[in-house]
Amino acid sequence: MQEAKRILSKIQHLELKTRGLVETAFAGQYRSVFKGRGMNFEEVREYQPGDEVRTIDWNVTARLGHPYVKKFTEERELTVMLIVDVSASGAFGSVELSKRELAAEVASVLAFSAIRNNDKVGLMLFSDHVELYIPPKKGRIHTLRLIREILFFEPKGRGTAPAEALRYLNRVLTRKSVVFLLSDFQTAPFDRELGATARRHDLIAMPVRDPREGALPDAGIVIFEDAESGEQIEVNTSDASVRAAYVNLVDRRREEWRKTFRRKRIDAIALATDEDYLPSLRTFFRTRERRRR
């Protein structure tokens, strides 16, 4: 009973916080950035000066003897998919939030932004395989379920296989959607799957990192264990050259991912457990707005 109350309390707190952010920080921006993906035919009406000539319905025009045009309205409804890494490395956090908790909070902002605009939102959780797939739907109750699963789902796998998650997504989701991929990207490159998904959908990568992962502390001989593989290694962290080599390795891998996203024309929003994610989201929305204009 106490555990159930704790889970409910955390979900309610996250709902209040993220819904407030949606109302104050992102009102209107989500709608202007993620517009409909098509046009729906509405009616035929008489031609008026200034109408686009390409919209003339020549069949109706010939039948009635004067110009008529087709009127279209934008298809407003979107499908938003949240793909969240729940591998063992996501449990790491050296500050207030773990990487998985940060991913859950950001995903909540995106989910509530979607339902506020009457869009569908779905969820996929993955480790070294697809752990859970919840098809896109609308509504607050559905969104609260997604948040609960991101926060408290207990995965069977420990590794990370985002390539498998993207292959699964491309099989089950045929309609073009807005896809947010939240992961620490601590895995081998998967350029092929990224490219295939970016061609079919509007894919946005959201790398999640923790500051402690970027540098080694000067703490003498330390045994490190890989959270996903269980492999252990002894490291002399007092050696300045070892610490410098580690920093260089981390920086190189992050730069490789940045280059991959640019090469595949995938927008990326960098997230960190020790930083406010609002500036990064605002920058993303503003950049998208300028690009659309």
C-alpha cells in the first residue's frame, strides 16, 4: 500500500509540474512547430480573385461553366511517439535526478504538449530488446499511464539496443509521426536504422547524460562496473594521464554522435541531469519555428 501511494504521489507531482510548464513555457510553440502532415479536402467553392490557380477543379469548372476551386484544410492531428531507453545505465545519477528520471520528466512535457493539442501519443521502452510498446492514443489517463511506465517499468534486459527499437517502430508505425528518441546513446553506432527512421518520420534525438560520466574523480584505485554488462575494471584514477584519456574518449564519442545526427539531418536536444532542460527545449522550438518560416 505504501509503495502504491509513493508511485501515485510521484506521478501526480510530475503531472502538476510538467503540465504547468506546458501551459506557461510552450503554449503555442508546440502547435506552430509540429503542424499537420497533410491536407484534407473540404469542399468546392467558386473561384475568387487571388485564389491559387493550381487549386482549380477543372471537372467542376467545365460542368458549371465558370471557375471553381478546391478548398483544403490542414490535417491537424499528429502522432507523437516517445522511445525511451530503460537499460541499466539509465539508473545512474550523481545529482538529484537519474538519467531515467530526467527522461521521464522531459517525456511528460512532450506528452502533455501533445494531448493539449489533441494529438495522439504512444510509448516504446527498450533495453537490449523492445520491452514495452503502447500504441498512440489520446487523453490524460492514457498519458498518465505512459508516465507511470517510464518511471516504474522494470525491464528484463540490461543492455542497450536502440537499433532494434527503431526497426520495431518502422514495422508497426506506418503513418508519419513525430518521434522522440531519449537515450544515453552508450552503444555502437546504428546509422542505418537512424537514417531509415528519419526518412519515414520526424525523428528528434535526445541524448541524456550525467556530469559524473564526463570525468573521473581523483580517488585512487577504483573498481568500475559496467551497469549493463557487469564487466569490472580496476582504474588508477590518481593518474592524471588516465583521467585525461577518459575525458578525451568521452568527448570524442559525443562528437561522433553529433556528427552522425548532422549527417542524417536529425535534430538533437542535449539533456543533462545537472542542467535545466527548459532552455534546450526552447532553443529547439525557436530553431524549428525559424526553419518553418
